[in-house]
Amino acid sequence: MTYLVKDNCIKCKLMDCVEVCPVDCFYEGENMLVIKPDECIDCGVCEPECPINAIEPDTVENEETKKWFEINNKYSKTWPNITKKREKDVPTDQEKWRDVKGKVQYLSEKPGAGD
């Protein structure tokens, strides 16, 4: 089992989860974070830290989970690692994006700043 970041994170990227991760398995894109499945130790401390419920365990086997596993796996190999929350990099319009559904269409493949 691993934890996955899903589309709730897109255009919000609040980074509360990054601070608590004991193994630094978060990677930063331009407008979202992902978890590297091979590095996640399944501790679950990140899940309750996310104020927008973007992090979930991959325990449900369905197409949605499979899709997000592939997205997390793919981008964690190319985006920079992030280990610290940076308030200045939280999108200023994230409040309006919190409740938008189906945000995968807005996923940017560009890497973020990293540490």
C-alpha cells in the first residue's frame, strides 16, 4: 500500500503534508504535489494534514486509483523533491479551486521549484 495525491491538490498545493512526512517522499509540480510510491512507507501521517482531502491510500482497487497511482509514479520520477512547506508558493487563488471537481484537466506537467 502507498498513499496517493489526487486531483483535489491541483491548483491548491497547500504543502501541509510535506512538513510531516518522515521519509520526504513528496515531489513538486507547478500546480500540485505527488508522492513517490516506492518511497512511501504507508505511515499515513500526511493524509489528515491535507485540508482539502487530496491524499488517500491506494487500498481501493479501481480505475481511478490506478490512474492516480500512475500519475504519482510518473511525476515523482521527474519533479523535484520537496521537504519543506513554503507559504509563498501556495497559489493565491487556491480558495476558489478547493471545491472544483475533475481538475485533472488542469494538471501541469511542469516541475515546481523543489527545495
